[in-house]
Amino acid sequence: FLSSRRRHTRLRRDWSSDVCSSDLLYASKRIRVFGFLLGKQLGLNMLKFVLIAVLCLFCTTIAVSQNIVINMTASESTQQIVPGPVTDVWRYTANVVTGPADTLSTIPNSYLGPIISLNTGDEVLIQFQNDLAYETTTHWHGMDVPDVADGHPKDAMPPGGSYDYEFIVRNRAGTYWYHPHPDMMTGEQVYRGLASVLIVSDPLEQALALPRDEFDIPLLIQDATFTSTNEFLYFQNFIGFFGDTTLVNGQADFNISAATRMYRLRLLNGSQSRILKLAFDDGTPMVVIGVDGGLLEEPSQYPYVMLSPGERIEIWADFTGKDLDDVITLQTLPYTSDAGPGQGALDDLMTFTIDRAESESLTLPITLIPIGETYNVADATAFKTYPIDMQTGPFTINGGLFSMLHTDPNEEAYGDDLEQITITNTDGLILIAHPIHFHGRQFQIISRTIDGSYAVGYASVKDGLVDGGWQDTFLIMPGETVQYLVRWSRHPGLYMYHCHNLPHEDMGMMRNFRLFEPNCPSDLTHDDIVDLSDLLVVINAWSTPYGDVTGDDRTNITDIMRVIEN
């Protein structure tokens, strides 16, 4: 009965009403029906436990997720970015139609889009209007969404067109982002302003003692070049694009007025091509607490952090021991020229000025959030290799350039299958570093190997490669091979993987992969048998989308029924 969107919404909105009471009675009748079948398999005592657990969880879960409806528009605008004339920009604007008012928050003094804040399990509808003179799509980077909501170029809106992006938030708490994804135009549209941060929260993350509110700061780092009249100057070549002005949250010479407190810095590299080697100039530790797919199991300290375009990293910054008037600079440090022309230059990105002395009660947690399922190579059902190459034309991956609907046989898989993917960057006339991004489900990096001829240069970056936790984008250096394990999304359809050096992507270093319906969606424990353990997964996941068997990204009575039937 929860498969009815209207009924599900009404239950959540009017839990104390007579309508809800009648619906709960209806639910109880349905539970008694499947209870007879369940009792045959589980016995009376287990049946009582399951029914009580289901009813209790059902009643307490209804209010957890929310219906979020947002109207969003992409249009031309202007913004004062550097001294002198204003700059022509492209801008996302939005308003909340349904849902909490704080779902959207504006980045002050910026042309970048609003920050979107969601919770795991939220049902989201973004009604998008394209008021640009060019076609566009919007990709929800890192999010596990249906293919029709992923922003594939096949779904591009023409000028004046509109599109509804509808999905349920399956992701863990973490820092994600959104940006355009039209064929051959992604780089310029991001460059001109169409990008921003998407933050997901969940109960586990909210229960931790982490910096909140003004001490939880998203920082979107980009670079740009301006003409003499302050217009964006943009061009692409086979190496990429490198601007001469750093922009953080859409502002040059960005400074944060800071207190002697703990800060959670959500760093996002939204650059076209520039790979960052992040560190504080005064030696403040780079303590990593989160990556692309959310918080790690425990904090880890690094001498510096490598962050390539598309990647996110969360840093616990301890400013408690600073003095008033201290200025701390976030820098990108020098590294090997093997990465390619334009990469590896020392630069100051932004500053933090300590202008307030405040007491702090927070301490760095010893543990954060369990990763969940830890993948094992022995359980992989397929092993695939996608080489990066460059001969006489643009860089390619898996032997070809992008074609709108094409997939090769090794770019097809069944949803929920566990596969090992190997990316090699060892062949071609020119080898440079690439950020590689896979859409859909996130993955676990299991190994890196480097060709000995590149070992000296590799030594200047290797200690800042953060491979723990859930990833959707990673840096692969020249001469390197990276392997990871992925359990493919349960959403069937056509998705993309590509280099997130955006000029490379626009030149065709992008491919499709196609997912088919899972072979056995009821096997939630992935042990090749449907039994009580799968039923318990559904019950334990009642307040999340993670017990979904029927393919609607909800965990409800229908999923229990499906497990029983199987």
C-alpha cells in the first residue's frame, strides 16, 4: 500500500488524523494477510517479533522523510566578482515549493547556485526551467538516482524547455554537488556559474558531535581568467583549462572571518582541470573526516590532501590554538610536472582570519560512521578493464569516444552485481593525470600501482591520496593503475563514466554503461539465497531506502511481501 505515492504522502502529513487512522487499520489488515504466510515459515514467536517490529518501525518512520518540491531555473545574469565592471554569468536560481524553508540556502555575494540540503529518504522533485540560449541538463554528482534523473545528455532540455528531476535520496550523509552535463558543453556551463553544493544528512551523521551551522562550511574551489572588461575568458584544448584567478564560492580573494573554534570544511574541487594539493600554510593538520560518499569510519591525518576536479573532501580544522589576528592560508602545494602542463604550481587559494576568541567544547571524535558493506574481491562476478589512451586525437577511455546511446559489451552489467573495475593510465603518446568519475553507485578503491618510470614524480602526490570510504571520483596519475570494487546501482538504465577534466569530457573522453534489472532483488545480503536474513534487512532498514526490493527506493510492506513470496 505504500507503493501509492498519494497515500504515502497523506500518511506522512496527517499521522494524527482520522484519515491516517483508517489507513493504519488498512495496513494492519494487510499485515495480517501476509502474517499467515510468514507464520508458516518463521513460526509463531518469530512471527510476533516481526509483526511488532514492522508495526513499530512503520509508525515511527512515517515522519522521517519529507516531500521536497523545488522550482529551479538556469538563466543569464551578472555579478560583481573582481573590481571594475560586472561579469556576465549563468546562474541557478530556485525556490522551495514544498518542504522546509532551509532546504535551500544562498551563498552570500556569489553567482553560484543555492546550496541544497536534503535527508536520506527524502522524496525530491526539482522542476527545472532552462532559460539559457543553449541546451542543458543537470547532474546530481555522486547521487544514486534513476537514469532519467541523472542528467544524461540524451535528456537535454532545449532553450526554453523544462524537465522534472524526481528521485528519492538513497545516499548516506555527505557532500555532493550539482552541475550541467550537456554533450560537449559541460565545461563552459560550469565555468560560467552553473554549479553548487548538495548536502545530505542522515540520523547517524546528525548524532555525532561535529561542527554545525556557521562552523560547517562548504567551499567550492574554481579558477577563471577575466578579460580587460571583466568577462569570463574560456577556451579548451587537449590538456584542459587553467585560469589565473582562484575563486572560492564564486569570489576572488576569499576570506572567512573565523573564531578559535573547530570547523568542518567541505572542500569541493569544481575547477575545469586544476588538480589541488591542499595544505594550510601554518601547518594546521589536514584531518580528513569525510570523502565523496560521506564520513569515514574514523578521522585520519594527512600531510596534504590531493583533490582533483569533481572530488570532495571533509576536513576537521582545529583553530582553537590560534591567536587573534592570525591569518591562515589554504594553499595548493607544488607537485610533479608529470601530471601535465598547467598542473602543480604553488598558489594561495583562500584565507581564514582569526578575529574572535570563543570557547570550544567539541573534540575530534575517535570514530565516525561505519562504512557498511565492505567489498571482497572474491565475491566479484566480473572483472573489467578500461584503459585510458591518447594516440593522434583526444584522450579516450575503453577504446573510444562518447556516443550518445552506445555501450560496448564490457560496459553492461546487472544492477546490484559486484564487479571489479580496473582503470589503466599507462598507454598513449601523452600521459597526464586524469580525474575519473563514475555516475550512480559509489565504490571502494582497493589498489593503486605505479610504473617504476613514474615513481619519482608519484612520490610528490601519493601521501595525499585519500582512498578510504566511499568514492565516486578519483585521481589517476600517469603510469598508474587503479582498481576498485563497485556494487552497481539497482536503478536500471544508461549512465556515464568519464574524465572530470571538463575539456576532456567535452572532447569525448566519456562513455556510457548500461545497467539491467537486478537478477534477484530480494537477496539483500548477497549470499545467493532469499531467507530470514533478507527479511531482517528490510525491517532494520525501515527508515531508509536500503531495504527496497520492489525498485521504488522505499522500504515498506511491499518489500516484506516480495521477500516472503521469493
